[in-house]
Amino acid sequence: MKKLFLEELKCIVESEVPLTEYRVERLQEEFGQSPFLIKQFYQLLLEKRHILPFIDDVEAAVYDYIVSREMAQAKTFYGATMFVAEMFGTTQTYVKCKVNQYRQPASLKPSA
């Protein structure tokens, strides 16, 4: 569900659609996210909109960004991944795998 939520926000940002109160309410109903988180992730994607078309896995990109931000605030990798896991209601192992996958060079990623 989190991945669908992030993909929806990515589409909204790429389409240059403003985040109105109506849209926040719709996202809140559809995905069960708080208005605060919806606005926070919208802002994050808006800041990175110039690279969004090149991101295959928006979920991994968001996890990596938040983990990096938390580590810049003196958290360890363990603490940062735990923070993201709690934020998204998933496991720390899943977050670590997604971050490692995102950080892996394109030449080493399996092709479809």
C-alpha cells in the first residue's frame, strides 16, 4: 500500500498537479495516510521532481533519501533504517534491502 501511495504522489508531482485540500483528503481516504505525511512526502518528491522520470522504484528512492537525511543528523544506519521502517509500518530488513537495491550501480542491477 505504501508503494502505491508513493507512486500516486509521484504521478501527481510529475503531472504538476497542486496538492489541494481535496486531493489530500482523497489520498487520506484511499491510502489511510495522515495529512502531515502526505504533505511531507509531496514536498520531498516536489524537491526531487527533476529526477523523478529517471527513478524506477520511487519507494526505494524515498527510503534512501530519508535514511541519508537521518544519518546526516547523527543517526547510525541501523537507527535510520529503523526510523524509516516504523514510519512506513514495514520491517527494517525490507527497508535495508530497498536502500541497498537503490544504491547498487545500474550496471549491477538485474535487467528485466
